[in-house]
Amino acid sequence: MPEKLKDILFPPEKVKKFAEMLQIAYPPFEAEKFVAAVCDKKWPERELKEKMRHTTLCLRKFLPADFHQAVEILQAIVPKVEGFETIVLPDYVEVYGQDHWDISLPALGVLTKCGTSEFAIRPFLNKDLKKAMEFMYRWAENEDYRVRRFASEGCRPRLPWGAGVPALKKDPSPIIPILEMLKNDPELFVRKSVANNLNDISKDHPNLVLDLCERWHGKSEGTDWIIKHACRTLLKQGNKRAMLLFGFATPDKIKIENLKLSTSSPKVGEKLLFSFDLELNSAANQKVRLEYILHFVKSSGKTSPKVFQIRESELKKGIHRVEKQHSFANVSTRKHFPGEHKLQIVVNGEVKAEATLNLLQA
């Protein structure tokens, strides 16, 4: 069985090393007692976030009671940390720094250099959005690319595994100046965050994102990459405006014929092979985005669609044979349930053919 992330990031030997670093920075730190407190009887069964928060709570017992002094110690070890402590340090500020903004916010800008403060900033954004965003704007101009990336990633409206920021979901306009500042950043790490932030925004405000992407389109290779990545959800949804932005015209002269499945009754764990003919009747070459949708049966018996990309290409007039396979193996992100599934072939955002299959239990 593959080793779990919680065990990779939080083995006892790394807790010991963390304690030793803290003791060097702050000699009164009782390293052995700290390790014993962290690695208690419940330690092995705790999940990743539970281990992080438990470590934070233990830190409070062994660091100085004065928050400013404690944070100075944590900042002092930033150049040396590289393991689980990279998420524990900002978490300490999140838990104990809500009443110390003048200390906490600058500290998050430092602590993000060894890992990321993107999760720890969320409660501050929710407590006083305007005040927290003032720091985000300054971080977007920081000389360190990790801090600039934090300026974008920290204010994503739908940050995965992070607390939501309802105000930014409702009105993302405070985010746009940051993205404008970072759209031409020399670091891909930063530009990728800009794209992910825009993709988040597009789920609630598609036209706002499309307005911005249309302004950025064609300005540089970097911004073209950003907007393509930013519009991935809109493209999967078949948004016509997004399709046209990237040259995927309405497929009124494209047909899908001879859709065939290798079996109409695959079993969980098996692969399904399917093929079809794509017939292009336009005189000029046409840019084609080809996808398929599988409507998976859930545990409730209802179905839920998932879009998978096949390819994007520019095709000339004629018949093009397409073959694809799909695995029904269970993975950590999806468990398969038996029942009738629907397969749909999508061209430039439009469903052009479909078939049904009955997934069987292995």
C-alpha cells in the first residue's frame, strides 16, 4: 500500500529535527518534551490537517507566551525548514495571530518563503478584507517570486483545501489589480497561480473573466498561456464565447459517425475502448477541440458528468478516425459503481454523438 502523505510529511524523525532547529534558535525550547507531546498515542491515527494543528497547539506550550517573540523565533528558522514545518509555521500565525495584525501579516509574508501562507491568510481576509488585501497588493510587487505567488494564491476565491472567502466569491474585483500586476511575471510558478485564480473566478463570474482574457489575448506567449489555462472550466462547459476566443468555431460542418464501443458491459477495473469517425465538411481547415463526457453512476444511483479531453488539433476536410480508451479502475479520487453510464462525444463544446453502457461489478 502506498505511503500516505500524512506519514511522509510528519514522521517522528522530522518532528525531532524540527524541535532541534527550534532549540538552536531559542535555547530554552524543551525539544525532547515537545517531541513527546507531538508524537503522542494518537499521533499515528491523526490525518494530515489534524497533525498540523496538533503540532501548532503543542508549539504554543513550548514557545514564549509573547506572540511577537514566538513569531520572531519561527521566522528565524525559515531558511532551514523544508518539511512539514513549512505548513505548521503559518498555521501558528493563523491560530494565535488574529489579534496581532501588525505582527501577523508581515510574518505571513516571510513564512511563505519556506512553504506557503495561502491557507493561513484566509481568516484574515474574512475578518477584514480591505485591510488584508492591502498587504496582498504589496506582496504582489515583492522581489521574491514565492511572495508574489502568495499574493495571488492566497486570495483565490475557491482555494482547494482552504477556507472560503465569500466576499471574494461574490465580488472578485479586489483581486483583479493583483492579477494585472502578475500576468507578465517571469516565473511560471506565479503565472500558474494567476491562471488558477482566474479559473476560480470564472465559476461564478464567467463574463468578467472573459472580458479580461479578451484584453490579454495575443499580448504575449505568457499571457496566452495564462488565459488558456484560466478558461479550462469554461471550455469544458462548452462556453461559446470561450470557444471562439481560442478559435474553436461552431461545429455545424462536423459530424461524428460510427461510434463503437469495445463492449457495452465493461466491468469495474477494466478498460473501455471506443472509436468513431470525425467527418469535417468545411472547405477550409478547422480548429477542433475534441472531448468526451462520461456520466458516472454515484452511490446514490444518480449520475454525475465528467469531461475528459481527447485532443485539440487543426483538421482538414475529410474523415478522421479517432480511437480512445477509458479506464474504470477505482482510484483515490473516484470509486466506480455499477449501472447505466452514458458516453457523449463533444466537438467544440457541442455533443455530437452518444452511447450507453452498463458497468458491471467486477
